[in-house]
Amino acid sequence: MTDVVDADELLRRIRRGRDCAADEERAWRERAQGLTATDPEGAREAAVRAETYAAVLRVLDEIVSPGAAAARADEVKRVT
């Protein structure tokens, strides 16, 4: 499986992966919140999984929009 893809296709695949990571992060965060009262250990595990997807999302965001996260962080610092 050695497909040759152009830059546009590669960017589409990265964006699709980023969207998937965002969906998974959201789902695991919701699960963690739902388990907090009834299953603290399960809630911790779900929170860790959510953070893992958040890290993947940050990396893919940086690939698609280099420096955008740093610019947003600087803007937040100036506003607060």
C-alpha cells in the first residue's frame, strides 16, 4: 500500500484526521463527565483518553495552520 498522493490529498486526509480527533475528544470528555459521580476510575480513564485526542488535535492543527495556536494564546493573554 504505497499510494502516491499530492499535497491537496494529503491536506484533506490530515483535516479528516483532525475532525475525527475532535469528535473523539468531545465524546470522551462527555463520557468522563457522565461517569464522574458513578465511576471515578472510569471517569479518569475517559479524561486521559480525551487529553490524548486533544494532543493529537493540537499536532494536526499545527500542521494545517502553523502558528495559529500560538497566535490565539497571545490574543487571550492580551485580553485577560
